[in-house]
Amino acid sequence: MKNILTALSVIGLGVGLLLDTATAETVYVIDVLRLSLRSAPGGGYEAVAVVKSGQILEVVQTNEQWSQVRMPDGREGWVLSRYLTPKKTGALKLEILQKQHTALKEEAAARQIENAALKKENQIFRAELEQTAKRIEDVGRSYENLKKEAAGYLKLKENSKNTAAKLSKQQSKITALEKELSELDTQQMIWWFLAGAGVLLLGFIAGFSVKRQRRRLLM
């Protein structure tokens, strides 16, 4: 029996907590310096905690002047309802704005660092671009010089080709003249040989005639 009553009590407490959670309302402490959280609805009861302006509280229940509230750490107490508001207070808004301002300052500082890095990178890119433009100009100048040298080389090659053709033609003429001269020398040698042979033959004939006449005279 005792176990059943304990279980029912636990169930009832759980249901009560669920109902409190389902009907809970979030409120804020209005713009006052400090507010005592009391153990019961009345100024004469013990203060269990102190809340300040902008403190977020959860309403558990209310009566005519007092509200039972729950703090974020789970502690509960009673405060005068006129010091609570469902809207965010000026102090809380200021705190939020200060946090946003701090975040914006941090973001601005990060952006400044990023901007400085981008400027430095931009300077490096600009220097590289100038060097690239200078290299392109140098390459263009070298290309023009190569074109001029190539034109001169082609002209020299054409002249060399023409000279080689003339030389080949002259060599052909020289070869023909040498052949003709060689043929003339051969013919001249043949004529000299024939002439010498004729002289020898005439000498032989003349000698033979003289000998024959001498024999006749001796007879």
C-alpha cells in the first residue's frame, strides 16, 4: 500500500510539473537595480535569491500581487508581479546591443585584417602583372629582331643559292672547257705523232733511195 501511494505521489508530482511547464510563461525583471526573490508571497518572507534587471524568469503561478517564478538554475521564489514584464527590458536590450556591437567590432577587426591581407596580395599581383607586361614587351622586341634577322638570313640564303647556281654553271663550263682542251691535246698529240712518223718514213725512204743510187754508181 505504501509503495502504491509513493508511486501515485511521484506520478502526481510529474503531472504537476508537466502542467506547470505547459502553462509556463517567460517574463523579464523590469528596469530596477535589484529584486529579492522570496520564499513566499509577501515582503516579510525570507529572500532566497536576488534577481536583477533583465533577468529571465519562468512563471509558475500568480495571485493578485505576487508571482511564483523559476530561475534558469531551477530555484523558485515569489516576486511582486508589477516588477515583471513579458517584454524585453531596456537593460536586456542594451546588453544584447552591446553583445552585437562587440561581435560587430570583432567582425570589423577580422575584416580589416582580411582587407590588409587582400591589399598585400593585390600589391603582389600588381607587381607580377607589371613584370609579366615587361616580359611580354621584351619578348615582342626579341620577336621583331628575330623577324629582321630571319629576313636577312632568308635574303642571304637566297643570295647563297643564286651564287651556288652560278658557281655550278661556271663549274659546268670549266668542265666542258677542260674536256674540250683535253680532246684538243689528244688530237694535237696524235697529229704530232703522225707528223713524226711521216718524217721518219720520209727519212727512211730518202735514205733507201740514196743507198740505191750509190749502188748503181758503183756498178
